Amino acid sequence: MSRAKRKLDHIQYALNDKPSGMTGFDDVQIVHQSLPDSSVEEVSLHSEVGGLNLSSPFFINAMTGGGGEKTLEINASLARAAKETGIAVSVGSQMSAIKDKQERRTYSIVRKENPDGVIFGNIGSEATLSQALEAVEMIEADALQIHLNVIQELAMPEGDRSFNGALERISHIANELSIPVIVKETGFGISREAAAKLNDTAVTAIDAGGYGGTNFSSIENSRQQRKKLFFDHWGIPTAASIVETVSVTEKTVLASGGIQSSIDILKSLILGASAAGIAGKFLRILTEDGESALIKEIEYVNEDLVMMMTALGCRNVSSLHRAPVVISGDLYHWLHSRGLH
Ligand code: FNR
């Protein structure tokens, strides 16, 4: 199967595959504060990743590129929505354009549509330093995401079967790049053990990328005869993965995987993330309701976050990290059995 066809399949299957919602956020209850001593105009949504300013603590996460007109159109819309609202946007894996120069336009359109915005490049952990540099140059990236997707590769018949040396390659790239490097999971979650390994490198940020949203095992299994269903329920729920990651690093932690609403973003920030990435939900709004609906949604999320931060008496994202919550259910048991609660 061609790479272009696979990209289009991924979009279609991601749209058809309803997220399980098993992120763990339902097990996080925010403790209401009746005397917040705050007002709406004092709240700042500003956040940062390695000195890079984000005007909102959420961003459009990596989705697509390569694959022709359809992906070009999606990327152009995502870039315009990001420009209009001032939020950061990531492109999908740039490996296809590194291998086939004709595909570059489906990525460079993002910079063209959003010349001054914060844009993250994206490559896999199989990439070499020179490929990482090429990805950065291709879109004048402000930061580079390196994705970890062992489960998706194993679930694909044509996927990679060796994952040796990824940490060394990541470490080398992070040492050499002059922009922030973000290591992200793609829906199966960063564990405390993986985060500890990344903590010993020069990467700037770790995106927990947990379970409960877009599920690339389930997507691949829908496309194949020979199904590996055991991977469909594999993974660390996003809320648990954020806490696991925060427990072993002082680096910036980001949250993604199944973020569906402003309250999921808020809970991510309270658990210790500096910003949250949203992929499937934004793709669905864009394809079902169009670009202006996506812009409206992003504006609503900004407004919602200001309201909720005012209610909690938290004027900025870092003060949210100290907001009290009660953890129950499966998340409580996960954290307890991992010695994190
Ligand atoms: C993705 N994702 C992704 N991630 C990445 O690092 N590089 C990529 O090329 C892609 N491609 C891609 C295509 C499509 C169609 C989707 C929906 C997603 C993964 C994405 O960034 C994110 O990690 C997961 O989708 C989980 O987040 P959501 O979708 O639950 O918000």
C-alpha cells in the first residue's frame, strides 16, 4: 500500500473510530473554591515550552502531511485556524517529505498560511540528525516533536520491527538542535520509566500522549485482516501518564491523548502539564463543520479556561499545578499501585 493511501486511511479511520474516553480524567475531581480572590481580567492563559511562548495552554497536535491535495487542504485549514486564534500547531510526520521532495508542499503550506505562528515540526524516533534538521528547515519550525509509536508500527504489517537505539538518536538530536525538542507518545502513554530515560537527555519537553483518545492500534486493526486486538486495550491512560511523567522530571510536561474539552485541558494542567495537544477532536470539527467552526471552538476553549481558572483563583497556568483535586476509581488504583499517590 502506498504511503499516501495509508495517510488518507488514517484520517478516515481516525474519524470513524470513536475515542474510548478511558483517559482517566473522569476520576479527577476538581475541588471548588468559594473565595478565589480573583477576577477574569487577571487570568493569563500564557504558557511556555523551553522559552517558546504559547498564548494558550493547548495546541493543535500532529496529524497529517504528505498524501496530496486532501492533506494539503487539511493542513492549510489547521494553519489558518491556528493563526486566527494564536495557538500553536504541529504538522504530521515529515518523513514522507524527507523521502519524497514532492510532498514538501503539504507541510510548507502550514508556514505559508501562518508565517508568524508557533509551528512544531514532527519526525519519528528512527530519524537521523540530518533528517531532523531537514524537517526543521522545511517549515522553519519553532520546536520539533519526535514521536514514539512502537505500538502503531507493530500493529502495521509493513511497520518497523526494530526499535533499537531510539533514545540515543533522540539524545543526539536534542543535543544538536537549537530549538526545543518535544518527545511525544502517540496514544499509548509515557511511563515513569520512559520519562526517566528522557529526563537524562537534553530534550526540552515530554508529551505524555496517553491512552483514551485516537487509538492507532484500533485504526490499524480496522485496516487489516490479521488483527492484533491485544494492542487495542494497551496503554497508559492520559491522566495517569501525566502523573507518571511529572513524578520523575522537572522538564516541561505536555499532555495529549483523548483531550476532548476545556475541562480535560484544565485537569491536565492541574496534574502538572504546561499545555495540552488536541488532534482527533479538532480534525473531527474541521471535517464535519468546517474551518470557522474550528476557530469558534478554539475561542470557546480559551474563554472556558479563563472562567474555570477564575473560579479556582488561579491566575496563571503554573498556579494551576497547585490546585487541589480528589482522585478516585481506576486512576486512584493506578497511581496507588505505582506509588504515586
Ligand atoms: C495522528 N498523530 C500523529 N502523531 C505524530 O506524532 N505524527 C503523525 O504523523 C501523526 N499522524 C496522525 C494522523 C491522524 C489522522 C491522527 C488523528 C493523529 C497522533 C496525534 O498527534 C496524537 O498523538 C493522537 O492522535 C492522540 O491524540 P487525540 O487524537 O486523542 O487528541
